[in-house]
Amino acid sequence: MNATHHIQPRKRIALVAHDNKKQDLTEWATFNKELLSEHDLLATGTTGALLEQTLRIPFVKLQSGPLGGDQQIGAKIAEGAIDFVIFFWDPLEPQPHDPDVKALLRIAVVWNIPVACNRATADFLISSPLMTSDYERIVPDFEEYRTRMQHA
């Protein structure tokens, strides 16, 4: 049986962008600065420093993506510490940390976290009435998965 996780109107949002997408994310975040400033913001290192400098609002800055920042965000999702991910990734450029990117996207899907991977999706998600209201996110029940080895 699935459970729910209560998400407050003040969301915990992780922002990530590959090098070729940092400009897009910066432009998008600048346009949405007022709304973003009403939430708790986290970002991978380089992206966070750039956004904090440009927007002049505070970010919790994790490691750079290739140095473990993507994995840190994934861990925070699994801990229930992130409600929403905006990840402008570059599908045309090979990344040395592609396995980390795939793992981050996978863990977001596993835990039913909204993810915007491009500007259009980010626009739709951030303009949703759910962004500024309470929300009950369905959390899959993994008890059977967790106990599978006990019954083998």
C-alpha cells in the first residue's frame, strides 16, 4: 500500500545544469526569481555559485556534479529532503558523469519526485498551482522489495 508524503507550500528545490545548459537555467531562474525566492534552493556547486551570484538569493551549494553533486541530490531525494528537481541536462554532449546523471533521474522517478529536464517543462511545473500549495505526494511502498531477501 502506498503512503503519502506531505509537501509544504515552501518547496525544497534542487537546480542542476550541465555546462551547455547553464545559460538557459540562469535565464529561466532570473525570469522566475520572485517565485524561486519563496522556496528553499539547493544546487550542484558550479550551478549554485552562478545562480547565487546572478539572482542574489541564497542557495545550499553541494559538490559540482562530476565530483558527486548529482549523487548528493539523489541521496537527499531518498532521504525525503528534496521535493522538486530542475535539471537542465545536455542530451547532445557526452558527460563524464553520465552514470551519476542517470542515477539521479532514476532515483527521482523511484521516489515520485517532479523533475523538469528542459525549460518548457520547468515553465509548466513552476506555474502549477501546486507549487505554492500543500501537496500529498504518493510515495511507493517498497516494503515487499526491502523484505524480499528475508523470504528467500
